[in-house]
Amino acid sequence: MSLEGDSLFEKQTQCILLTFLKEKTFVNRIVAEEICKLEKKVTEESDDDDGIQTDGHCASLSFFRSEDLCREIGVRLAQMGDGLDQGINHDAVEGFIQAHEINQPQQDGTKTLSTIIDGLTDQRTTVIQDMPQERSVLLLTLWLLEKTVLEQPRLLPHIFRTTVQYITTRFQNYIYQLGGWENLH
């Protein structure tokens, strides 16, 4: 995978995670405000990085500007994860929050995230037991992001960045083997 491909995948992941969070109905006004602030920051960063390449094209325009595709994928992921609350130990959310409160924002939290997701995966609730391993881990990751943001909205920027890093590192090849995010069903 090239660095350019990694960067594009990361931008796609950011777009999809933002859409995933926006598709969830959060009654907490603070959560909604934090999501809006994060979206603005991510959009500004993307616009800064979206320079014209030597062939005259912008690296991420083909996907990142396709909000319909982002929305479709984000909605699909939200629907796939809707049943995860049943049978999952919510103590994992508290552990994740505590770990992020201890860590400095510049520290890489993917190791902590990986440990917590591994623990959740070991529970193998009925909702995920029939799914391929990669899909169940991805959905558990999104579930943990959502629940953590609900509990501690102020941690959203750090947890979002950690989740994007984790998905980029762990699932990029899986998503590419599927033929892209749009083929995740």
C-alpha cells in the first residue's frame, strides 16, 4: 500500500465515521456540538490536504466529496451495529474512558483500543457470532466509539483520531479485499 493510498483510506474512514456518528440520534446537545466541531476540523484539514496532483486531479475528490456514498456506508454501518447493545459488557466503555483520561492526547491509544476490542470480541455475543471476524471487530469498534462519545463527549477528538488510526491499521487490507467500503455488507 502506498502512502497516498493510506492517506486516501484514512480520509475515507474519517468521512464514514463522521457520517456514522451523525446518523446516530444523540439527544445530548453537547455530543451533537462536539460532532459538529469535529466535522468542521476534519473538513478543514481535508481541504488543506486536497492539493492538485501532477495529473491535475485531487487525491480524495473521487470519494471524499461523494457525501451520498459516505452517508450510505455510514447508515449501513449504523444499522449493522444497532443490535450490539444486547449482551455486551458496558464496563469496556468505562475502561476505555479511563484509559483515555490517563493518556495524554498526543499518545497513541490504539493499543488500549485493541485490548478492549479483543476483550469484547471474546464475549462473542449472539449478534456478532455469525459474522466474519473482521466485520464483527469493526462493528465493535464503532459501538465503542459511539458509547464512549455518549459518556464523555469532550473525548471525541482524541477517540475519533484513535479509532481512525485503529481502523486504518487493522482493516485497510480487509476493506480493499472487499473492493472498498461500499462492499461492506
